[in-house]
Amino acid sequence: MNEIPDELIEFYNSIENLNSLSTWNIQREIKQTSRIDGDWEDKLIIERKSLNYNLNKGELKTNVQVTDTKGEIVEIGLKKKDLEYLKNRLDETKNIWLKSRYSHLLWQETKHNKYAEIAIDNYIHTINRIKSDEANELPIILSAILFISKKSKKRIEKAKESAIILINDLPNWFKSNILNSILDNNILPREELNAIAEKLPNWIEDDKSVSYFSNKSILDSGIKLYNSLELPLNKLYELLAKNEDIIIQQHPEDTDFVKYTTIGTKAKYLRLAGKLEEAEEVLKEYNRLKQTVKLGKVSWQLGEKETEMFNEYLNMKSKVILDMPTEGILAFFSINEDILVDPIENEENAKKSIKKSISHLFSTSVFDINSNFKNLKDSEKIEKEIIQSYTISHGVKCSSLFLKVFVDGILTCKLNYYKIFEFLETHTWYGLKFKRGMTDNEIDQNSSWLTMLAPGIHNLFAQFELSVLMNTNKINNFILAMDSLTVKFEGALRDFIRLSGGNTSTSKRGEIKEQLLEELLDNPTTKKHFTIKDIELFKYTFTLKGKNLRNNIAHSFLQYSDYNLQAVILVFFCILRLGKYTFEEKTAANNVYKK
């Protein structure tokens, strides 16, 4: 083999001198290289591949995961030659962080416990040298130690000792992060957990105005710990109620809605703590504040009785649906017309509502998504009322039920990406392979619309399932799923019209162009095969007649908070509705029928 190139020596020196554990810092510190020929380039690629893994609840997970032409998930993992390289690097490197990473990867791939021991030992050394500005890495490293030790049955005592030292020595405000790592991969005996549970209430700092969020985090983690030990939760809920006083003291004005909502939260915690008389007194204050609070915008909620009735309806309805097989559940939401808003009825109700109001006596101003100002005409006021009415009706009739069924379906293993993919492949036209005219090539002959939809659906449900199973919203990022599925909806609708024998071209100013989404939704073929309820749902989701997601995504008008679960689930619901047809003859798709 040729002598190692100088450029590669500089690269190895850069990773050997890595002091940071932050992924961002690591990528900045790594020496950049140009293309290197031969075996040395292979080594460089393997090294970069190993640095492309992130620790997630104790496991090293690759950032590279794609779907193939069949929509199946493909992980880009390590090959045999990669493992041989890592074994050599493990012997060569003096950097304990690199040693922990190499040995962790080798243990994951080979299951040889000698690598588990090396990984645990070096992770513990890494913990001992972590800098204060990277303390947030401590729970992540601890999770790796506990995970490997639990799975391999190696270095159990060392792993326990590390967990106990961290939970005892770190500042109170940081202890909840360590406790969560311990609970994720617990190897501590019950007596140690009981000792932690006994100390936990003393971690609360009620004399500092900045302690609210750390206190709440500690107590939320404490509830998980107490539940696992089957200990009473009264004390923790009492401390949660007391913690709300920090916010109340910061918002003394009776007109402040923050004070109003915090008082309500305190009452809830007192009830859970069994302090019923105190809770009743706080609720009296809560009801008094209802008369004084001032909001920046109108907010309306169902009363306690009405909320209970609505939840009973959702539970009853969702139970009936979840008793069906998976394909029955998905078919219900694909086909059922009763759950959709009737656009004719909705428009009539909106017009009656606006006539009975005094809004026609005032000028109405609105701001668009980019804060551009506009005064509404009377016709635009009616249109705005129609959209608002649709939003409320859709929420009551459909979206709450859809979300409830999907959350419970995930918990009961009735619904996941694989089962949804199988349904779409078997029972919708998305699995159809067809020629694409002049642009057809061999790759496209092996793909279908399901190939195009699969990455977005997989990304959505990967995060949706995690948020449900982990009961957290800290990991959700629906940007990829929502952007992908929204744009793909328009293309899928266009191909559906073509496959149904329709026309998607139009002439504008002497040029032949493709119809825009609004035109596709008013296309004769669309109206022939879809009900007015379906078409109105699509318009509400993607056009100016509602949320206008297609335009806002295409022009990047949306903010991070706009990419929420409710919005992306609405898009997925539209994908389901669009796919409810299948073609009788795949070679000459002229006839369409409902599945």
C-alpha cells in the first residue's frame, strides 16, 4: 500500500485532537480534505461514516435512512470491511471519545461483549473529562453506558456507580436529565431507586424565580419514578401546585391571562394531590378571574360537562373503529362521507351566523401569513366566516376522531408505517406502475406514486409513533413530512386525472401549460370521481379557501410552529382520501371505481 498522504495525516490528527462531544463542534473541527485516490479514500469514507452516528437513548443511530422504489426502509449501515477498519482504529487511537465510539459500533454490529466493556470504560472516562459548557452531553453518555451494560450484562457495577455519582453530585436543576437516562435503561436495584425517590422532593428550589421549569422537569421525572416503584404521588402533585406560585407571583395583574391559566393549573394539581378543600378555594379564584382577564384574541372552550360528553363520544366512536382490522380502520377514513363537512350546509350556516352578528357594522382587517395588512370587503368577510366555520366543524366531526384513533392505534400496534404502506399498496391506486410518456425510463418503470409518497409518510409516522410512545413533544419536527406530502398531493392528483382519461393541460396567453392545483380541483375529471365533500376538504387544506398549505410551503412562508401535528395529519388524511380509488385495468386505465 502507498504511504499515507500528508492530507490524510492532517485529517487523522484533527479527529485525534477532538475535545468536544457536540456534533456541531465536531463537524467544524474535522479537517477538510480533497478527493484522495485508492484505498485511502475508502478509509476516509469509513471514518466519516462512523462519525455520522448519533447517540439516541443509548444506541448509536445512523443519520442515513432512505426508502427504496418499493417504499421499504433501507438503512445505510456498516459493512464487513468497515468493521475491520474500526478494529484497527480502536487499537491505534488514543482519543477516549473515539475509542468509545468505535467499540460501541463494533459491539452493536458484532455483539462481542469485549467491545461492550471497552465502550463502557471509555464512556466513563469521557464523563470524567466533560467540560461544564457541554454538561448537556452527560445524560446522553450515561444512557449509552446503561444501555450497553444492561444488554451485555458487563460492567454492571461500574455503570451503577456512574449513575449514582452523577445523580448525587450534579446541581439539582440538572438531576432530572440524569434521572430520565436512568429510567430509560434502568439497572439500579429497587433500594437505590427508593433512595433517589426519597431525596427527590429536596431537589425542588422554591425560593428562586428562575426555578419554575427545572422544578417542573424534576417533578415530571419523579412521577415516572414513583409510578415505577408504585409509590403515592400526592407529595409530588402538591409540590407541582406550589411550583405554580412562582408564575403567579410574576403575573400579579388580574387582567393577565397567564395568571388566570396558572391558577387553573394549580387547582388541577391540588385535586390530584388530594387537597380538595384547597383546590376548591383556588377554583373560586379561578372563576373570579374569568370576569377580569383580558385576552389578545378570542378564545372559547367547551365547559367541563360538554368536554366530558365529547370525550365520551370520541372514546365510544374510536373503540368501534379500532375493533376493525387495520385495513378496515384505514378504509373507514378513506371512504366514509359522514365524517366530512358538508360544504353547502357549512356555507349556509356561516352566512346565517354573519347576518346575526354586528360585524357588518365594522371594518375588518386581517394580516396574512407574512403580516401584510388588508381590509376585507363584505364578500371576503363571508368567505372568512365560511373558513372559520369549516375549521370548527372539521375539528368536531373528523380531526379529533382521526387523531384519537391514530394515537390509540399506535399504542395498540394496529397502526404503524408498515401497515399503512401495505394498505396503500394493496387497496389504493398509489401502488400502480405506469409509463410516464416521453420522460419514462427504467427507474421510473419500477416506481409508483407510493414510491414518491413513502419517504414523507415514513418520516411522519416515525416521529408520530415516537411522540405517542414516549409521551413527549420534544422530538417532533414535521417539516420534511409536511413539505413532501403537500407537494406530492398535487402531482398525485394530476396523474390521477391523466390515468382516468382526463386532461390536465390548459392554454394561457397562447401557451399550453399544466393546470395549477386550484384548476386541478375544479377539473371535470376530479368532479366526476370525487364528492363535493372531498373536493372541499382538498381546497380547505391546500388553497386560499382554507389553510393554503400548497402555496405557503412552496414559497416558504411557514414558520417552525406552523409545522405541527394537526397540520401534517390533515395533509395525510387528504392523501388517504385521494387514494381511495383503484383502477380496473392497469394498462389502459379508463375505468375507475371506489374500493
